[in-house]
Amino acid sequence: MKLQRSKLMRGQAEKFCRCYDNGGMDEGGSFDQYTVCYTGRYRHKTERCQWYVGMSTYPFHPQGFGQHGESKPCESIDTNKSGFAPAIGRKNHLGTRIPFKTLPEDCKKLVVRDIIDLWS
């Protein structure tokens, strides 16, 4: 499946990721305020690990933060023991789940780049 950047930025990215906001340092969170967990059928490319990225509001800035990670095989970092992620507006250990469209613009760009790399 060939993904197009413009379509992803207009709303299709929600199908490929779950986004979380821990409130940032102002609300007792951390500098890596946003965490995005990639979903879908890409794990055959990643040795069955789930990929995610933690980032600040400006992940491309020299003083910003954007770091990728991966889960253990067959595990998901944002789901509960039953295998479900929280609904948008609900919380887990990563923060409150938010819609992709509410991420800062630089965070959206980073996520879209990752999605294109994973699925194209």
C-alpha cells in the first residue's frame, strides 16, 4: 500500500497510530510530552515489536526531543492486560489519549514520516 503524505495529514493517520499527551512539564508530566504508538500490520518488518516515538512540542529543534523506541515482541506499550488501548479522552500510563489532529505541527510531520517509512 502506497501512502500519500497529503492524505495522511488530512486525517488518515488516525488509522495508523494512537497519540498520547502527558501534559508536559507544566502539568507534572515530562519533557517528552507526546507519545505516539504505531498500529497496524507492520510488525513483520520489526521482528514483531511495536514502534513508538516520544517527543516534545518541537522535536526537530536543537533543544527539542524526539526519540523512537520499540516494545518487546508481541507486546504493546499502550494497551491494558485485555489488549485494549484507552478511548480518546481517557488516560493510561502514557497520558491522555488525543486525536492525531491535535498534535503540534512538527509532531505530525515526524509521525507522518514514520508512517510512510513503515507502510510504503
